[in-house]
Amino acid sequence: MTDNTIAAPLAAALAAKGYASLTSVQQAVLDSGAQGRDMLVSAQTGSGKTVAFGLAVAPQMLDGDMLPDAGLPLGLVIAPTRELALQVAAELTWLYAQAGARIATCVGGMDYRGERRALERGAHIVVGTPGRLRDHIERGSLDLSALRVAVLDEADEMLDLGFREDLEFILQSAPDTRRTLMFSATVPPAIEHLAGTFQRDALRIVAQGESRQHGDIDYRAFTVAARDREPAIFNILRLHEARTAIIFCKTRANVSHLLARMGNRGFKAVALSGELSQQERTHALQALRGGRAQVCVATDVAARGIDLPGLELVIHADLPTNADTLLHRSGRTGRAGAKGVSALIVMPSELRKAQMLLRRARVEAEWGPAPSADDVRARDDLRMLDHPALHADGDDDADLSRQLLERFGPDRLAQAFVRLWREGRPAPEELTVLTDRAPAAPRERPPFGEAVWFALSVGHTGRAEARWLLPKICEGGGINRDAIGAIRVRQDETFVQIAADQAGKFGGSMTLEADLTMRRLDGEPDLDRAPRSAERSVRPRPEGSGDGTIADSSAKQRKPRWTTEERTKARTMRDGANKPGHRGQAPTSGKGAGRGTAETPKKGTKPRRPDR
């Protein structure tokens, strides 16, 4: 490395690692305008962010070209998970090795006493997780009074995991004069608020390539029947035969179920979920890195912060909850210029959700059916014909080869080779062929062209429906329904598109009727933030219906209550049974005495309820 902005020990370390050039995010943090400033940096996962902030903090850490004697920490790096914290510590260790760095880690699940002794011996940089760092500060074993620079790595993930209170406590324990750097794959409003609280005049850096969202990743969406979800996953794994693949599920139960099914099919798979101990997690990761397993089945939380080298395939067995999660999952492949595949398993009921996720993530996916058994067999045949053993030259086993040919002949030898090739590989699955399941293009704009979004102050809790709101909007703005695009009813509010040339009739806000207001939005609403309620509110029965029914959320009718006429009839039958001359009176003597008739119950019993 010949960049004059990099200290000599760090430049030597980069050269020893084979760095011929810097990535875009590494170049951005070394720009002259970024020197000494707080920074809020967003860059895709795998873009070299760890080395980037390692280079960025060097001016505050080094005295000349070397670090001072180790004492109180000068630098602090906070990471969301223990795996990521340990990876960051390993990266900074080789980067600062020639500068004489002493680096300590403080992560949950590790020996607390060993960490305390390391801090007492002195450390230049401390890398840790929020909970353990706060624990050390509260116990007095970590003193941040001399801190010069703090780095929050994967800040968005830390907020997702609920570490906001811990982060605020840690940063408030450090000097106000420190430099604060935040690195994040995405920058949601919560991150911007945190940056505004703990940073001063922060420089916003968007690394080149973030807008194209993982250009080295091939996104594919496979439409499958509900019963073929797992067989489709197996066929995708077989089609690619990736060195390492990861499958994301929503819940631990889904992880356990899928892992068991894969084991029965012969796949070499391990699981990562919240119920595993740290030792079990370590063994699973070692199996993946050592090649003893090729597939990892994991939940989003359990997989955060792990780095699997050579990860070529990401499968979303359950669709992610939002676009940020989709990008986080997919960003584990396609790193450092390598190509990767991100495959979404989409059932017919999830087509619209998948389209919305891809659109909000600003990625284009290739849609199609999941690979069939014939597709897998055809790919297997191509791999077999390209096997290195068939193309390598060598005479080491020439004698044995001649003996095999003489004894078995070329046809039988070829058949044996094919059988040996197919042995140990899980058999491909037969899938249901879906017809006419190609998803329609997502409706980004209404047919009339440009549109403006408005928010209405009523949603499902207020019994809002599109057919109820449509005439009120038309009447309020004096427009016809052709000027109204999408209407999206959510739990507590509703979003509606109005043609741009008609939106001015509503102004900034408008009251359509009592308790129903409409306000203009600056941009597109976050429809993922407000999902539909699982239970819809009960709508009152229209007056005068007279059918005695009550509408409920399942659209089924409850049994009607007795009408006034039915109650009167039942009361007459009951009271008239004891009146002389009543046609339903039970005989007091003779034939039939004491038995009761079809219309007159026996004495002491309740009358039968009339048929409804």
C-alpha cells in the first residue's frame, strides 16, 4: 500500500495481507474531509467495514507510528454479537500488530475473570458486546475516562436486538471529547436519532455500491406449492451444491423441523438458534468452516454477526419480515467480489409480500419455478462429465486401469463410475407443477401516472374499508374515483394515492367528517411498518335488518337469538298447559295420562325450544 494517509505499520499489515487496493468504504473514511470528524457510514455487508474503521481511528490511536504504553483503553468497538466482536478483534489484531497493539475482548458467554485481568494489564483497544461492556463499567473493571474514539459496528442490528439503553449508558460513560463512528448496513430513523444524540456534526458517508444493493448477488424467487416448500429447498441445495449455504427460518421450531428433515435426506447440516449454548454454537461454526457440514439452518437473531467464508447460497425458507432483513440475510454471500445466490421460497399466498419486499429493497429478482428433479439430474450429469478425474493426465495407476478394463470392460466401468458418483447425494424431489403462477409486476404507480400519498385517521380499529372511504374521499376533494389509486387499510390508519394533478384539492390536510381527517405525506408510507391486524373489528349490524344476527371477524353468523314472537309462543305453551280446555293440556286420567304430548312437556320440565 502506498497511500500516504495510512500509517506505516498499518500499510505494512495491509500489504502483508495482500491488499492491492482499498474498497470504496475504506477510501471514503480516509478522505481529507473525513479526518477527525464523527461519521455515520452505511455500506453493504462484506464491504470491508472493519478494516475501514480500523484505518479511520488510527490518527486518534497512534502517537506517531506507534501506540503508547498500554493503560486505559484509547479505542472502543461495540458489536451486536459475540461472534462479530471476536471477528472484529481478530481483524484489528493483525491490522495493528506492527504498531504494538494490545486488544482486549469483553463478550457475553466468555470468562469474566479472564477479561477483567486483561483489562487490568492494560489494553489499547477494547472490543465487546453491549451487555458485557456495561457490566464491566458498572463493576469498575472498565474505565473509559481516557477514551479517544468509539465505534459502533452494525448499529442497526444492535438496536434491533434491544441494546439501545446499554449503548446510551456506555457512550455516556465516555468523555464528550471522544470521536464517535457509526457503521451500519442500513440507516433507519432510529439510527439517525442515535447519531444525533451522541455525535457532533457527523459526516454522512454512503459507500459506493450501496444503491445497487449487492451487485454480486443473484436474487431468485421460486414459486412453489405450499406442500412443496421443503422439497423445493432440497432441490435448490442439490442444484447448486454450494460449498457453504445458509437457510433462514423465522422460528426455532422451524429450524429444528427443517434440520431433522434434512438429516433424513442425507444433507450435512447444522443449526444455529437461540436455544443453543455457546459451546454448541462454536462446534456448529467449526463444522461449517472445516467442511464437515455444508448447510447451516438458522434464525435471523442466531445468525447475526457470524462470518462463513465461501458462503455461496442463501435460502429464505421463510420470507423476511422487512427489506432490511432481506438485505442483511443476503449480504452474507457475494462478498469481496465473489458471486452468490439469494433464493426466496414464495408460496402462492405470499406473492404480493415477496414483491413488496424486493421493491422496498430495490433489488431485481428472477422469478420462476423451483428446480425440478430433472433439472437437478441434468446438473449432476454435467458436473460428472466435468469431474477433474476424467480430464487429468497421469500414468500412476495405468496397470490397475488396464486390469479393470480387461476384467470388466468399458461399459461396466462407466456404469460403475456413474453409480459411485450418485452415491451419497440426496435424491432430488418431485415437485408439483404450478400453472399461471407467474407474479404480476408490482404496481409502483397508479395507471394515471404520478401520485401523492395521503394518510387517513381511521383503520381497521375504526372499521374502515375501501368501499366506505372511497365516496367520502371523492366528495371531500370534489374528484372522481379515477383519480384515486391504491387504498391500503392498516390497523390504525389508512393510506391512499391521489393523482398528482388532483392532490392540490385536498391541501395539506382536510377533515372529511367528524373524527375522519386526511393529511398529505411527504413521501411514500412505510406499509411494512403497519401490518394488517390478525383480528378485524366487529362491524355493527345495520339498523332495521331484523335478522337477529351478529357479524364477527370470521364472517360466520352466530345462531340467532329468539325473537319476540318465539318467546311469546314458548311462554303460551308453558302457561297454557295447565289451563282447562287448552289443546295442549295433558290428560289427568285415562289413556295418555301423565305422558305429555308433542306440544306439551311433562310437568316439571322446560318447554322445547321452537325450531329456528
